[in-house]
Amino acid sequence: MQDILFDFISKYVSLNDEEKNAILSLDLFRSLKKGTILLKEGQRSNESYFVLKGCIRTYYIIDGEEKTTAFFTEMDALTPHCVATKTPSQYYVSCLEDTIVTVSNSDMEVEVNTKFPKFETMCRMLSEELLAKQRLDLDEFKTSSPEQRYLNLLQNRPDLIQRVPQHQLASFLGIKPQSLSRLRARLLEKKS
């Protein structure tokens, strides 16, 4: 797993052996079972995650119904909003599959960034990329129909179709499971 992490980091900065050893000494790697809830609404947390293997979902519970807002899979980073604001979480974070993540916290990040400034540069670059991606995702969601959202999902994240239960996928797309079934049937009809 450390090789996967170092390969990802190398896209942003190069690491020498001392820097690699510093990362390994932090005991970042965690194996989590499917169904593990990492964060509940109302809880506080200072942990950020980077998915090496598996799938994590964020969701709200509104009027007793789960509303999925995001899926995080291999090479995705997740810092829950409550970590940055130091307030209780407004949503849930759970593992949809057996998952391997790195777990960090702000104290750990400050220590590493102070010792090795290039990590701060990497984190800034990664944060800028994530912010831009989230903005585009939000714009796309707001300006597209459910059918366009589904087609975009098929094109950009086809793995989710097989990995995620249909009712969670429908929630993520902003529709009911029955609507997703009809949409899929309609698209299959168009292909025929």
C-alpha cells in the first residue's frame, strides 16, 4: 500500500528516503471493514482520509431518508467539513466496501509540513485540484437533467455502477430508485 501512496505523491513532489521514512513512521494506514461508519452526524472529528483501496460514501439523513452526496474511491481524498470548521459533522461518512485508507489529522500535518515544506506545497496543489473538481461537479449537477447526470456518471465513473447499490446511486443522482430503473430501461431501448 505504501507504494500506491508514494506513486500518487510523486505526481506532485519527489520524495527522498528520509521523507518516505517520515511518512511511514506516522502509522497512517488503516484497514476498514465494509459498513464501518467513520463519522456520524453530530460527531466531531479531526481526521482526514485518503482512499488507497475501496469506496467511502458521504450522506445526510433527512426525514429518515439517506441522501448520498459523494463517493470516494481509489486516489480520492476526503476531509470532512467539520474538520476544517471544528464543528460537529452535519453528515455521515461510511465504508461501502472493505477499504484501506491513510488517516491523518491537523497536528500530524503541521508537524510534517514544518519538517518537510514540500508536503505543504503538495497539499495546496491537491486542495486546489479538489476544489476545482468539486466546483465543476456541482455546476454539472445543477445544470443537467437526471439522464445527463447518469450518462456523465457512466462516462466519468463507470466503476460506481457496479460498486454502489442502486438506491444509493439514485440518491446521488438526485432521483428515486424507480426513476433510475426507468431511465436505464429507456437508455437500453434507445440503443436497440
